[in-house]
Amino acid sequence: MSDHQISILSGSAFVVSDGLGDIESAVGNPNGLFYRDMRHLSRWQLRLNGRQLSAMSARTLEYDEAVFFLVEPTGTIYRNPAMSLIRRREVSEGMHEHLELHNHGLRRIDVELSLLFDADFADLFEVKDDLAKTGELYRHPEHDGVTLGYLRGDFRRETYINAPGAWFTEQSLTFRVGLEPRESWSATVVVRVGTARDEPRPQLMHRPEMPDSLAEWLAAAPKVDTDWHDLRQVYRRSLIDLAALRFYPESVPDSSLPAAGLPWFMALFGRDSLITSYQAIPFVPRCSRLARTRRPTGMTSATPSPARSCTSCVTASSPTSASDRTRRTSGRPTRRRCSWSCSTSTSAGPATPKRSASSKARPGPR
């Protein structure tokens, strides 16, 4: 169970952990709390009296929420665990971790519940290729929290961990808990992220990173009229996942595009985002709004936008006049050459723009 990955996301933030809910960095391992392509937590491990717990089950409740059911390790099949722990996690520009400990035994217990943490602030390419950071890592313990940070030139990222009632060191937080028989205890650990000194980003739990609410997003999509329950659920789940994958690039304020995929491609990859946007037009046409209007950096007004050129290919593939409809009916495809280095499109749909080998080049050092 501990090898099973659990992933949740919301906008530009996502968390990948094992089946225990723990995060441990390794070469090529995308586990961690990420925000805008950078890992803000590379270690996040729960310990009960210094020992790793055992997993009963784990699952995602929604795109941005997961729950882990854990028990104390007994080391033998002849004794049932006296303690269980429910670990509930929500993500939104950081994350909330809710811990609930239960004493199922007949005697009082006194335990220490700890979370071990670290942040390497590696970007996705550095995680994948195991590259070292060249900036400065720092941390500042406080009374009920700690700040982990990274600085290189004028580029800064920070992670803020707060847990009222916990005892903090630079690498861990610990709750000392005493429970009578049948008694339970709970606490919440809040992790926030920031892109400036001591300025954590606001958190909006259970809200995709978009101006409309999730209910408005679903209401605007076409309705599926069927008595097949599974199909209705798959359709609704697909709309929710598409909403969750949308993110807002810092370079294009108040605009969004779907990310290419979790975990390695939660970034603006032109072709992948464009194709997804066009494929989703019948269901959520707003996805293609930025794709139709955004001109790539370096293009002049006289240079056709690749998105608009592809839109012209779509237009060419759809009959708009009587002669076009006649040609479509007679089986002769309508052909028009896209002005942005596209192959000649036909009635089968838009052609894919040609891109240079540097289109997916690694971002500059951070």
C-alpha cells in the first residue's frame, strides 16, 4: 500500500504521496507538494513514537482531497492495534492536513505524533534529472511554526508550516498526546506557499482556480440524457477533472489554459494545451478562449497567431457555404493551407502546427 501513489491537485498546486500519505524525495520520484512547477515540500513523513504507521486503505475523495486510514504497527498478527489514525489532506496553494487519533484500547496511552519535513525547492526538471540547486536555502523556526525558503537573486519561494500546540524544530513538529480509553484527539497542520518574503498565498479550499464556481462550470456544460448511470458519472468526473487541471499563467493575467498532465507537465506546453482546448470546445468552449487570442512571445501583429491559424484550419474543415456543403456531401474534402506552417488541412479536422525542437525547452535557472 505504501508504494501506491495518491495524487490530488487544485489549480497550480498539487501533492503526490505514497499510500501512507508520506512524501519522500528520490531520483526521478515526483513525490512532493508542488506550486507553479516548484517543489515546496520534499519530505513529509508521519511518525507515531518514532515509528512509521501501517496503512489500512487510502483514496481520493475529490480532485483536491484525499484520506488515509492508518494504524499503529504491532509487529505481530496476534495483537490488534490499539490506536488508529485518520489522515485527511486538502490542497489549495499549499495544503491542510487534518489528523485524528483514536484510542481503541482499555488503558490510557501517552504518545508523540511527529511530522518530519523538508523542502528542496527543486523545479520539475531538477526533480526528474536530479539536479542540484544553486541558490540559498534557509529556514526560520517560530513559536508555532517554521518558514522554509529559497533565494536566488530576486527569485524567492517560501513554505510556511503552522501547527498550534505542536513543538517545532527546524526539521520536525511534534504533538504530545494523552488519550483515555475510547477517547480521540485531533489537530490540523496548515502548509502555505509564497513567492515573496513573508507573504503566503491565500487558500480557497474546494474551489478550482477559476472565476466561476464548480457548480456554474458544470451547469454551463451540455447535459447528458441517458439512463446509464456509469456514463453520467464518467462525464461529470471528466468535467470536474478538466476544471481542476486549469491554471492561470503568471504571464497572462486573468486567463487560463488546461495543463498538459500531472505530475511532469503541470505547466504551459503550447501544443498539448491547444489540442486539449480544441477537443473540449463542444463541452466547455471557454477553454479555447485564451488559445484563440493569445499571441506567442516574439510574434508581431503581422505574423499570424498559431492558435488563430489552427482556428482557420477548423473553419476550413467546416462547411460554411452552399458550395462547401456540396463538396462535403460529394466526398471531396475542403482544403486550405494554414498560414502558420501547418500541413494542409482537410475535412477530417485541423492540422497540427509544426514546432521547432526548442518548443519544450527547459525554463531558465531558478
